[in-house]
Amino acid sequence: MELYEYGILDPQTTIKILRGEANAIDNAQFSPDGNTLLVCSRDEIIRLWDIQSGEEIKKFKGHSDSVTSAQFSPDGQSIISSSWDQTIRLWDIKSEHEMKRIPGHSHCINDVQFSSGGQLLVSAGDDKKIKIWNMKTTKVIHTLKGHSHHVLKAQFSRDEFKLLYLVHMIKLRLWDVKSGEQIQSLEGHSENITGVDTAPNGNIIVSCSNDKTIRLWG
């Protein structure tokens, strides 16, 4: 594995290369305090790296198939992960132990994300469903179904009132978290969407695509 950390003042300077992964890397995220890096690749292991030393410091083992996403909880004390093994798992960072295993999808799970407050969870899968979970009880609050394609990514708006997700690479959908009803269908990109985000006020969405466009939606 090679992860490059670039200097802010001189973006051409590579500060550090982290080596150790033997598989393609799908996800990397800084911890809330900025001291560690969470990495998942196309094996069953989630790894935690120390930024300063460049050393791998923890491994989280338990998934039986490729890990598709991993994210720190907002307080930085735990990790949530999804996998092709059809499970969501919650890990305690200090002990490296699995705290919860959450089944609920009938096919591969492509993405799982915390809400900004950490009270909710959203998962997206190849079963063409999106599920919103109460993190404390691990019970499903809403199941969004009826999609004609696999759901590849889902994330909460920063105000937690809306849910944005990606279907079949070129279609974005916006849903109301409380009611579970679709608010808006965002279609316009002609090639795969490579990234999405919401503005802090939750009123504007930005998407970028292989069609060489960046689109703002409101």
C-alpha cells in the first residue's frame, strides 16, 4: 500500500508514504483528532495507521469477505464497517474487538455511514435497498426500496435531515430522513459520478463526474 500525504504549502511535496497493503485500497479516512488513518482494502481486514510514525498500529479482523467501507464514529472511539459478507460491524478502537454485528441486507453491502451526530446509520447494498438505523438499538428506522439498480453509496446531509444516495453510478436521489419519502431525483450526469457532498446548510449538493462536469443542485 502507498498512501501519500501532501503538504498544504507545497502540494508537490510528498511528506510520507505508508506501505504494507497487498490489495487495492478502497477507503482512507483521518481520525477526528487527525493522528491516525483508517484504511480498508479488498481483503477482510481494517487497518489503523499512525500518521507520525507511518506504522500500522491496529487491525480489525472479523469480516469474511472484502470490506467495502469503514468510518470513524464522530467521537473517534469506534469504527463502523460494511462488507460483501452482508454484515455491518461496529468495532471498539481501543480493544480492537467487535462490539456489534448488524445483519440486514440480503446481498453485498456497498457503503455504511454515520450521521454527523452519530445517532443514526445508513447502509446501501446490492439488494437495491437503503436502510436507516438507530445506532443505539441497531433497529431499522426506514427501509428505502424499489430501486431498479444496486445502491452504491449513501450519506446524510450535514444537518441530518436529508439522505443523499447514488444509484447505478449516474443517478442521485434525495430523501427526507424523518418521513422516508423521496424529496428529489437528481439526474443529468451522462457518465459515472465520482463524488458527492452537501453544503453545511444542507441546501446545496455538489456532484462531480467522469462526464467532465461539476454540478450544483439546489
